[in-house]
Amino acid sequence: MTVVLGSLEPLVARLRAVGYTLIGPVESDGAIVLAELASADQLPHGWGVDTRPGCYRLRRRDDRAAFGHAAGPQAWKRFLHPPRQPLWSAERVDGAVTFTEDQPEPVRYAFLGVRPCDLRAIAVQDRVLGVSASYAARRAGVFIVAVNCTEPSATCFCVSAGGGPAAGPGYDLVLTELIDEGQPRYLAEAGSDAGTSVLEALPNQPAADAEVAMAEEAIAAAAGRMQRALPKVDLRRMLADTLEAPRWDDVAARCLSCGNCTMACPTCFCTSVTDTTDLTGDHSERWQHWASCFETDYSYLHGGAVRPTARSRYRQWLTHKLGTWHDQFGESGCVGCGRCIAWCPVDIDITTEANALAREAVP
């Protein structure tokens, strides 16, 4: 059943009242970032974004839309797969060493405003990281409020990546924001028993057929406004056939190996560990932190790095993301959010590179 919410404040209050730490988009320092919410007033009402390769800018809208913006620099993975977390510590007392595994306090997160591309990304990371006890513990208690996308940016390409502006499975509630004379209202539908319980506790009214049709038209129009697309070929096979294509040299001449694309990507999951010991030598810790396949020492083995050049590192990232990810996890590692395009400082565009490689593919 689809109902209409006149305001998001009751939803925010309800989720906080039942014990969730609520995370959602806010405007901060010239970007839409993810932060804890205490009120719906903190949502980025009236803000949109303009993006292009190597560029992300906020702009004022003519209405009060809370979700009239595309994906920002942060992905939801930072709450499920933290950028830095302790694994264990060790203490030496009278010659005896005791190891203690880190046991973080559980947090019940509610995510408000998860776009369809990010909803898919969470499902991808569930498949990759679900075997991790710490990830599974964080993921188990998450309540997801997805938002159907009606405002794609110029760098979005989710449709050609196998998704779309309509949210797929995995949400507890899904919203579609409708704007009338500058004021938003929200079509809401439950996707789980937990979602139904929350929705029934909110003031709402049944959605009219015209409102449902308006929402469907806005979502369909968003799909039609995608300005970028991956090539319509078997990407896995195409990339396997172009490992020595000249295009890799072209992109290598531009790539800085900065790793921005992997940090912004909602599905990249590589990590490394750091061991530290205090000056006495009696206390040590092991921390896990995000890493990137663009780091020169990430592929280091005895005697040197396996991928010593920018060409080899970029090729590893792209062929894994769009190709060999299928062999490992049965799906693509790209959801078409466009973050890697907007946040690349030298304007490298994954869709441009994939299309160029498709043209160079061996017949």
C-alpha cells in the first residue's frame, strides 16, 4: 500500500524514538555529506548539485526538495565498513602476552535517503563482506529508508550499469519525493515488516492514483535523462580481450594514482592493516584501514610491487570492477553512481574509458 507523508519530521522522530542512530544527507562545507540527524530540518532542503568529470558544485534550487541532489562524495559503506577500526590489542605483563579482540559497542543505524544506486552498493558489499562477523553485526540492525531518484546528475549512469532510478529490493521503506509549488510531500511504501511497523505509526493518508502516476512519471523521466552509459557489450569478455589495448597507455598518462575513485566508490572494499607498539614494548595494537589498489605498495610482494605502473594499477581497478568481479561475486562491482567521475581530479571518466576500450576490442 502506498501512502503520502506530508512531512519527514514524524519519520525522523519515530526512528530515533525506537532507538536508531539516524544517518542522512546534510549540507556541509560545500557538499552533501552523511551525518547523524536529530531533525528533518537538517536535511539539505533546497539544495541541488551540478557535476561533471572532475567537478562537483552545490546549487540552490527553486523549491524545498530534501533529496533533489545526486550522490555526494561519501557512500554509506563508511558506516558498515569503517575507514579505520581496531582489530585487537596485546598486553605483556611479567613476560606473559594477552591478546584482546576489539568488541565495539553495537550501533543500530537507520539510513535515511539511500539512493537506488547506493542500495545496490550495500547489497554488493553484503555479498563481499557478509562473511565478516564485524560487518554482519553492523549490517544486521540497519533500517533502510530508500528514496527513488528523480534528480540524476550529469555523471550518473545507473541504468546502463544494470540498475535504475527506481529502488530495487533491500529497503524497509521507500520514498518518492513530489514537489508541489515548492513544497515536498512523500509517497511511502513499506518493504519489510519493520518498515510496515514504522509506517503505521506515522500520520499518513492513502496516495491518490494521480500521485502514484506522478511519481512513476518522475522516475521514468529520470531514467531518460542519463547522459552517460557503459557500452552495450559483454564487459567481462571485452575487458579480457583488451588487456594490451593502447587505450591503457592513454589513461595511464593522465591517472595520478591518487585513489580518489576507490575512496568515493560505494563498493570498493580493499583494506590493509597497521601494527603499532608503544615505547615500552608492552602494548601493541592492530588496526584495519581502507586501502586502494592504486597505492604503489598495495601489491607489494617480496622483491617489489606486482603492479608498479599507473597503467597496470588502473587496468587492475577497471577490469576488476566491470569484469572479474563477476567471476568472484556473480555480479558487477559498479552501480553507476558516477562518484568516480566527479571526484577524479584529472577528469577520467569510467564510461568514456569503457567505450574507448570497446572500440579497440579484438573482433
